[in-house]
Amino acid sequence: QVQLVESGGGLVQPGGSLRLSCAASGFPFSLYDMNWFRQAPGKERELVANIPNYGGTKYADFVKGRFTISRDNDKNTVLLQMNSLKPEDTAVYFCNAIRRRSGNNYWGQGTPVTVSS
């Protein structure tokens, strides 16, 4: 019943932009911190951006100034606006929801992003 469904990935040229979306259902979205992770082939999954349940944001150094995470608790969605994309941003991007008080931790299926000319 719990679902996190990412969308918006695709192929873009270096310097281009994409907006990823994560649609959440089956749990009280507003109580959860939300994260975007990414994983490139042969590499560990890494945190890209974080937005707690009622705002504030944190970003990995490698995306600061280029990516923006946001959430809409009324729509149960979290977005990742990605600008000035680089080839090294190529990865599968995953939406993650976590409620630390309970330990609940949910993952989406991922959406692939390829940055290439």
C-alpha cells in the first residue's frame, strides 16, 4: 500500500535541466522527512538532498547551487529541480521517506537520469 513513485527522469544534455517528481501514498506524508538519493552503476547510493517534514533543506556538496528540493504536503509530493546538469549526475534517482521516531523507511523504484551529449 505504501508507494513512492518517481517520474521525470530522462536524457538531457550537459547544462540542461530536469524536474523529478515523487508521488507518495499509503502513509502520513507530512510526518516524514523526504530525501532524494542517487546511485550510479558500480557506486554506492548517495544522498542528494533532504527536506524534513515541515521544511528546511540540505544538499550534498556536489549539487549545491544547482539542485532544489521542495515538497507539497497537500499533494503528497516531493520535487527535485535539477539545473546545470553534468555528466557525473548520471544515475538512478530514488525517492526516500523516513520517519525516525518509528524507524519506517520507504523507497521508490527509481527514475534514471542520463546527462550526455
